[in-house]
Amino acid sequence: MERHKGGGIVSQATKETHFKPRAWCIRIPRTYCGDLGHRNIGGFQTVVIAYDQRNAWESAMGSPDWEMLFFPVENISVFPTQPV
């Protein structure tokens, strides 16, 4: 009986990934903030420093600094301020 020889894809060792904190912009629509009484406000944004989108969102929820946006914001957005 012949021994089974391994075949197929062999994974290669990769370097461990080290993330660096970066600036993330978080935007939310005005509808998430209740009735503001001002129709020209489209939403709000803040910028936080975080390792990834999830941590950026969590940091933003505790941020006291939010900027009013005067253009329509339709969806919640979390994105890096400077893409790689």
C-alpha cells in the first residue's frame, strides 16, 4: 500500500501584521439626531484616531466634537481620511 502524499495548496508563513493608528472620518445623517429645527444641516462628522473601522466607530460615539455638514448625508460612513 502506497502512503498518501500531500498535495494541493501549501500555506506559506507570512509576517505578522502590525496595524498603526490612523485618522478616520465618521459621518452620520441628521435624521439620527432627532428634530433639529434647521433644514440646512445635512449631517455631522467627526475625526478620530483608531486602528480600524470598528474602533473608530466606538471612539466617535464618545467624541464631544462633531462638525455640522451643510450637504446631505444619506448613510452612516466610516472611512480613513488618507487612504493607503
